[in-house]
Amino acid sequence: MALHDYQRKRDFQRTPEPRGDAARSPTGRLYVIQKHAARALHYDLRLELDGVLLSWAVPKGPSLDPREKRLAVQVEDHPIEYGSFEGAIPEGEYGGGTVMLWDRGEWLPLPDPEARRQLTPQEAYREGKLKIELRGQKLRGGWALVRMKGEGRDPGKNWLLIKERDAEARREDEYSIVDEEPFSVVTNRTIREIAADNDNVWTGGLGGSASSPSTADAASRPGSHWVRRAAAIRADVKLDPDRLAGARRASLPEELAPQLAMRARQVPDGGGWLHEIALEGRRLMCVLRPKQVELRAFGAVTAARADVAAERRGDRRRANNTAFPASATEGRRYGLEDDDWAGRLPDIARAASLLPVDEAVLDGMLVVLNARGASDAAALNQALQTRRREALQYFLFDVLYCDGLDLRKTPLIDRKQLLRRALAAVADRTPQLHYVDHVVGKGAAVYEQACRLGVAGLVSKRADSPHTSGRSKTWLMTPCVAGEAARDNVAYAGIGERGRPARKSRAQEERPGATGGLLPVSESSPARAETPPVAPAPGAVAEAPPSPPPRPTPVVVEPGLDVCGVRITNPGRILYPEERITKRDLAMYYQHVADWILPHIVGRPLSLYRCPSGHEKDCFFQKHLKDMKTEHLRDAPVREGEGKEPYIALDDVQGLITLAQLAVLEIHPWGCREDDIERPDRLIFDLDPGPEVAWPHVVEGALALRELLRALELASFVKTSGGKGLHVVVPLVRRCGWEELKAFAQAVARHIVKLAPHRYTATMTKSKRPGKVFIDYFRNHRGSTCVAPYSTRARAGAPVSTPIEWEELGPQAVTYTLPAALSRLGSLQRDPWEGFFTLRQSLRAGMMAKMAR
């Protein structure tokens, strides 16, 4: 085991990679997986042994499925410092590309039950059969590395990486770890974000340097910070926290403990109290900085019902000291130093990063809603253990600091109004975040209704109170006692699907718009670095009291979603892994762009490109409904060739949203309408650049097409293809047939090629396309399709085929992703394709002759 091969392959004057000076890591058992986007994306597994990192390249990445035997090709040993590198290796250098710290931790050797004598790790490695336990942030449990037989005496470099059958194992078709966990454990960036930032991050104190203090700090602890997307920091909203009473200029607090409720036997009355429904969950404080977000956890949650049971038994010490710790110093520095959950809750961390603030401290609760719509500590525990992050919801009830202002002396009611505005500004992009609403006054009526609905109790807070760390009489928790908690299988008041209002209480009906809230619960026991179970503290009685009926078995329910009257099942299903874009996001996108896209697809035969498991897996075209039963899609009166199956068609926004429910990532309409199939109404040219063709050459081709068409008195429009090219589209009055259209399109394409044969080709053969722009005119025959304007594409980055104005074409490539397309539409002053549907133009006799001159 030496570094000769490693050092021989690298020029350390050019590459930021380490030369190799450290003898060992602090533990001597460093484990790392680095996601490496080089010539081909792969994952580099590294295990420390005898002062070096044994290294394997795993093309498909690890799998939690024991049935999956992943190829692992052994490469040269790497220095220990390499296990703390994240950044870019220059092109032309060995392994040139982008490196992400995808997982890290420690490894331990495991005994081999089949071996007569237990081997040392060195012996097991030489024998080609390593059994190890991984203690990483993503990979845990037992694993085996088994060397395959080489040729002759050559031991071979090919190994198999296999997950052992244990509690951490999961079926690949249920949970693909490389798809579900695409982010860095150090900075929680994607591969593209790391490449774009163009920095090099070093961690673990093993050498190297960081490009900036903030990035270096982000890398100082495993999974400690989330790097925020700068483009998403601000929204079109003015929060104006400096206008709040009691706000004072101050830097972000270094230490802050949560406010805790005192137990009360009677709900306070009067209009000066705010009442929130008590829910069970995990207290999280969110700390936002300009480039980072932390999620600081406080203790392990005890189910609030267990404390109610203790109260009934007269165990006042248990009831008062378990869920509400006596020490106000607990949670200093926003929790324990190793208890940042941003790395474990990337969806929530990213959602929080979108809030329109630079700096803030927010207080809230992590919860899971069970099948009855109630928060459930056991269901939360199950979701954390099984990594069902889509079920996790973050309910926020306080803001303590905002953009240079300490708000702890600001009245609670004003702090909550500020929080409500901040969350409302990004509500359509942050389904994981919820505002905890309240009822003002009417405490007795609210309490009565809450207990009848089976909640644990009511939290009452003084509307004019400042924030006070520790237990305070301005926050009171009144538990629901025996006989008042009849559970009747209805959702908690104010907590319905995705936290939206469900069945209202009498008090809520008297005050329209009021919803329920959360009990901020903390636990006196410290949290561990790994994900702890959410369970009652020692001595607690977790089972329900004998008088009410037993609680149902905890079930983690993936919240459903209704969009425009269409039910979206599995809305958390990830369709674009690195962008974390889900079915919910796709449905919301099509809801927003419905008015723009529907005119291009309604009443037309459609070919749908479906990707039920995401754009990287098993996608397929669907042209026919066949036996599929769906309310908002129908058969089009068009049949393919001599077949009997009609095409698919839709008529309205419900049909469009149904495509999102079906995970349709590309919508391809015909160039005609179904009421006159034989007469097309648009002419389409697809400019597809070959490898190494520069963007300006694509633009030149599009502009040349435009000028030629203009000379023929045909107006044209342009859109991005969603790939590397452009689409030029000409609307037509329905007069010509398909053969005439295709012949005209061919003549136009060949005319452009004749003008610059070294730049363009109209030949589909790929061998004749390198270095040229292919002018694809084959979209213009019966049955051909082209991706619709505003349709997403099933490609990395979630690109959208976006209509633009001709004047927007320039030297820089024009591309739009799903979020960027939404933002663009919100800022447009006019339709870039204005006049597309009102133009009266058609192919005329003489056009072909005019091109021939």
C-alpha cells in the first residue's frame, strides 16, 4: 500500500488534490464515498487502512438492496487527505472533473461467520473478502467487498460491493440511495453547484485550504451546514422587521435557548392570549445565514400523551420534568454542536433557504401526520428510521431574529405576523413549511373542542409577550385529561392535508381563518449525532389510558395533494434527483403555466414520455390509453398507421395536471389538430448541434432560417429545445397537406445547407453531423411530433422547452430550467410569441421556385 501510482499520475502544480502528507486520520478508520463527475459519473469508495485510502470506483454507486451486486473497480491508493476534498480537478488532469463528498464516517471490520479463523483487516483485504460495518451519514450497517477472480495469478481489480441483510437494507425499487441522497454531506450542494462555485473545500483538519471562510466553516463538521442558493434568497416581498416594536440592531446571537411552556390546569381566558393546538414532534430551531442554513434539534421528543398519562397518575415530577426541562441553558448555541439536522433533512433545509431573508432564527417543530391527520411521535420515529423524508413537515411558530434585528423583545403577535408574511412569500415553492396559526381568546371553547378531537392539549401564549429562554408563565400548556380526549377518527382542527385547515372547531367557525398549531416540546436528554428514535423518556407510560379507545398503529402517511381537482398520489416522488424536483413540483409548475401551454396541446394527438421513477430510470413513450382509466384524458380520433388504438388527447387544465400525476416529463403534440388530421397548422425546424459545436453557430443557423422564411413572407418564432439546440416554428393556416409541408421543409433545410455546407447538414446520419448543426426537418410529416412549448424535458437539470423572442438570442446559450421558467413567466411584460395564434399565413405556389433562384 503506497502512493507511488497516485503521485505519478498527477501534476500537483495544476491540481488542488493533496500530495499525501498525513499519516492517518484521528480514528484510523476513515470511510468516504466521493461522487465524481469525470468522463463518466461514478462513486469512489475509500477505506482507510495502514495510512492510505484503499479506493474503488463504483460506476452505479452503492445500493441498499442485498440482491444488487455493484461492480467496484479497484484503483490506486489515495492519501488520507483526499478523504476531505470537495471541489474541481482541472480538465486535462487525471480524473479531471468535479468531486463531491457524498458520504463519510468510519468503518469497522466485521467477523466472517464462515471463516475458521478470524482474519485481520489486512489479511481479509489480501484474501479479497472484506466484511465491514459502515458508520456514515448515508450508508450504515453491514457491507461486503468481494474480489472477483482475475486471469491466471493476477488477483484482478474487479470487486463486488454488496449490502448485508440487516435493518439498513432496502429494496432498490423502493429506495435508491444515490437518487434520494444526491447532495454533499459537507456543504449539501449538488455536483452542478460545486462545479459552478469553482471552489475547493477541505475538511477534517487533514490539510489543504478552503476558498473562503464561510465555505471552510461549512466544511468543518460533517453534514453541518446547507449552502443556500443565492438566487433564491430574496422574493418580491417587504418584511420591514425594523418597523416592529422592540426590535433592536444586533448581530446574529451566538447562543439562544428555546422558550418552554409551563403546565397549567386551566386554559387562560381573555383576548390577550393566543391558543395553538399541541402536537407531538421534534423541536427544531432554524438558523439562516447568507450562505448557510442550520437546523438545530433540541433533545429527543417524548410523546405529549405520555405526560398527560403521568399527570393523571399523579406523577407530577414525571409530568413536569420530562417534556419541559428545568434548565434554561439547555440548547445553548442552538443545540449541541453535532446536532445539526440540515444534512438529514435536505428538503426542509432547502425549503428554508428560500425564505426572503439574509439572516434569521426561526423556531418550530418537525412532525409527521398519521392516517388521521394527527401528529404522531411514533410515526415520526418510523419516518426517520426508514428515511421517508417526504412525510416530514416543519411547522414554524416564532421568529427571534431577522436581518440584523433582535426580535426577542418584540411582542409575540408581531413576530408571528412577520413569520406569516415570510412563509407566504414562498408558499408555492415550500410545501414542507407551514405556519402555525392560532385562535385569539375564547380559550375555554377552543380547549373543549380540541380535547373532543383527541389532541394532547392546548398551548396558550401571551400575545404581547417577549421571547424568554427557558420555562415561562407567558407560555402555558393545558393537557387534555381523561374523558375529554374522545378520539373520533377526524383530523385535528386546523391540521389537514399538508397542514391546511381541516375540520374547524366552534371557536374557529366564530373566527374564520383560524387554524391549529403546535406544542413546542423539548426533552431534557441530549440528542445523539445519529438520528435518534423519537420515544418516551425512561419511566413514561407510552400506551393510551384505559378509558379512551386505543390509538391506531402508527402509519407514516405520504401526504396527498389536490391540484385543480386532480389527486396527485405520492407527491414527494422525486423526478429530478439532483434538483429535488418532485411530482408535486411538476403539478404546481403545470398549474402555473396552464394558460401558456394549453393552447399548444389541447385538441391534438399526444405522445407522452413518462418517467414514473424519475428521468434517469425506465422512461417510456405512451401514445394510447388502452385500458387505463383516467377521468381527464380521452382517446383522440386518430389511429396510428393501420393499428386500432387511438392516440391520447386532453381538453383542459385537469388533463394537464393528470399528466403530472402520471409523471409525464415530456409532452409531444402532433403538428395538427384532431378535427383535421390531414392538414397541419405548423412548420417546425429542430436545430440540433453536433458535438463541440459552439452556441453562436446554432444561433446563426436559426437566424438564417428566420431570414429565409421572412423572404418567403413567413413569420417564424423560436424556442429553446430543452437541450442544446433551438426550435424554429412557423404557424400556418390549415390549407396544405403533409406531403406538401414535408417537401417545403426539406427544400428550406437544404437551401440553408447549400449556403454554408461546412456549418450545417440536413442529413440524419450521425457520422455526417460532427462539427455541424443538423437542421432536422423530419418533424413535418404525418405522425411526427415535437416537444410542446413550456413542456419539461426528461434530462438532468429539469430543462424546459421555452419560447423566447428572437432578440434574446446572443453569444451566451439560452436555457431555462423548471424554476427559472416559472420565474421568467412571472416577470414577462408580454408574450414572447405574441401573435402566434392570430397570424394568417400559408404555403403558397411559387415559394419553392423563389428559393431555387
